[in-house]
Amino acid sequence: MPPPPAADTIAPPPTPSLSEVHRSVHVPAVGGFWRKLGAFAGPGYLVAVGYMDPGNWATGLAGGSAFGYTLLSVILLSNLMAMVLQALSAKLGIIGGMDLAQACRAHYPRPVNLTLWLMCELAIVACDLAEVIGTAIALQLLFGLPLVAGIAITAVDVMLVLALQRFGFRKLEAFVVALLIVIAGCFAIELAYAQPSIGGILRGLVPSSEIVTNPAMLFIAIGILGATVMPHNLYLHSSIVQTRAFAPTPDGKREALRMATIDSSVALVLALFINAAILILAAAAFHSTGRTDVAEIQDAYRLLTPVLGVGAASMVFAIALLASGQNSTVTGTLAGQIVMEGFLNLRLPMWLRRLVTRLIAIVPAAIVAATYGESGTARLLVLSQVVLSLQLPFAMVPLVQFTSSRRTMGDHANRGWLLVAASVICVVVIGLNITLLIGLL
């Protein structure tokens, strides 16, 4: 693990990441609670996108069809962990004045800094791999395109992000929120058709020891954890909370932190609903009917209509998947730029940064799709989420270290229940990853 941060305090960086949108969103100096919250609402939803990308679909479908409602407890606990970690991420950006990547560069030795950067880049590529496969599958389901052709088309979606950012950061946030509403609406319709067992859902929210003792269940559980608590989201959130032009006074920072925490927590409740809905849908539609082998998104699409008896079920499912892939593309682009600027102090044109990351993800996805078809891409999706979980400690531990230091955070340093919760989360995630590695070896 990285060494503890140096004793000196964090000084604001000379050039903030995403400098073109830094402090670009107006925050009213006066006004009621809801008006202030409206000004701060947005970054939490950009972060929440990473908690419901196509990787979540793969792990949720596999877990629900194979084990019913049992892994709902993993989704719930993962989301609670995410709320704590994202609140810490917002605290670092607002109080410390740096994003997580910049803080690492300022305080860690260069070899450690480069190692953390490489780990983060690996996580971004793993996430992008899930977006590539998810978008390609959605295009195949909606328009009949071959998987390889759909993967190739994803190389140009960078133009969408560039076009959106040209209209300002608030427009980008509005686009993301609109797609989130589409996804949530689609799953609300699907659950109404599926009529899941309320008793089964409630029992599934209680953790079971079988999750740890059953290797197959543990593998999916680790994948759910990796798909939920995204490592690069910790870097992303600590940067984009600085797009708000809040008063740089102690009271102004305190208010900004409170609003940012509410924003991310509300957004992650929406993410919890969508993630749980994926698993509940799989449990109700497939596990309860004896189809415990449905682990591929394409199989779920083909089976939803005959199982639920509703012609629109499959189409609604595919539309939500396409919206999910495009949403994740937007935030993945921002996270990649923040990480490269923060760790290396290197700024590339966004289109170039995005294209490089996407091409790295496209190559293995295209090879697997061409060689193994649907079953190969399904396994690659779940594996990408396990990789994300293995990378999580390399972002999580530095975040907890920085936000727990009084020298860097002053009176806002983690203490009491927050310090205990953050420490327990670190221990649990690292322990689960070690257990998984031992099992794999």
C-alpha cells in the first residue's frame, strides 16, 4: 500500500484539472436550501453513472439468474460503501482544493505515483471495455449489427462527448441525467412485468455466509463490488465538485461539502435502485423459472419476452442498455482526462485521450467477439468488473489517508464513526480481494 501522506499541507494546484470548466457553474450567494442544492446537483449523477454501466448488467444478470435474490445484500452494502467513499472524494476536492490524482502526485514518491497512475489507467480501460461490449450488444439487439461491427462503431462516440462539452458542463450533466431517467423508467416497466417476490427481495437484503463460502457466488459478488464501487469515480468526483463557484471561505466550503454529499447520496440511491432492479429482474424472470444459466445479456434479451409474455419487454431492455453504455462513455472520458492531468501533469486533447483509451479497449473486445462470440464477451464483461474490484484499494486507501489527515483537512479530517466506517470499508474490500485471489490460485 502507498506510504502515508507527507506532513505538509495540501496546497491548491497552480492549474486545476478540467480547467476549462473549473468554477464555471454559478452558485447563488443567497437563497433557500433547494435553490442552493439545485446549483450543486449534477456531479453526483455523473458519478452514479459509473455505478450502473454495462458491467453491472453482466454481474447482476449472472448473479440473479444463478443465485436468485441472495446477492442483493452485496449490492446494498456496495452502495453504502460507495456513499461513504464518494463523500470523502467530495471532501478532498472541496476542502483540500485538489483532486485525488493531484494529491497523490503532490505527496507520494514518483515510483509510487507512477504505479498508482498505471493501476488507475488499467481500471479505466477495464471500465471502458465494459462500455464497448455493452454498447455493441445494444446495437446488435436493436439493429441486428454483428458484435464486431458494433465494437468498431464505439470508436467514434468520442465525438458525442466533445459536442456536449462545447455547450457547457451543465448541459453535459443534463444529458447524463436524462439518460439516467430513461434507464430507471425502463427498469420500472420491466419490474412491473416481472412481478418479483417481495419476500424474496427482503430476504436477499440480509447477508448470507454462503456468499463467502461458495466460490462461484464469491466470484460474482466480487464482480458486483467492482462494478459498483468504481476506482476512477473517486478521482472523477474529487475534480468535478470543483466546477461549482462556491465561496472559498470556511462557511462556503462547509456548505459546498454538505450540498455535494447530499447530491452524491441521492444519486447513488438511484443507482442502487437500478442495480438492484437488474438482479431482481434476472431472479424473477429466470431463476424462478429454472433458467439459472442466463449469464449473457443477449440471452436475457431473447428470453424476456417469452418469459414475461410482453412483446415490448426485450426492446425496453435493449434501450436501457444502450443508454447505460453512452452514459458511461461520457464519464469515462472525463475520468481519463482528470487522471492523466493529475498524476502526470500532462494535458492531451480530449479527443486524443478518449481515442487512445477506447482503442485499447476495442482490441481485446473485438478479438474475443470474433473468436468466441456472445459467450466470450459475457465472460469478458464479468472479468472486467473483477479487475476493477482488484484495483479499488489503490484508489481507496490514498483517499482515506488524505481525508483522515488533520494537516491536510484541518477540522474536516475524518474522525469518529466516519473514520471507523472508512477503515472498515478498506479492510473488507482488501480482505475480499485476497480471498478471491487465493481462490483463483
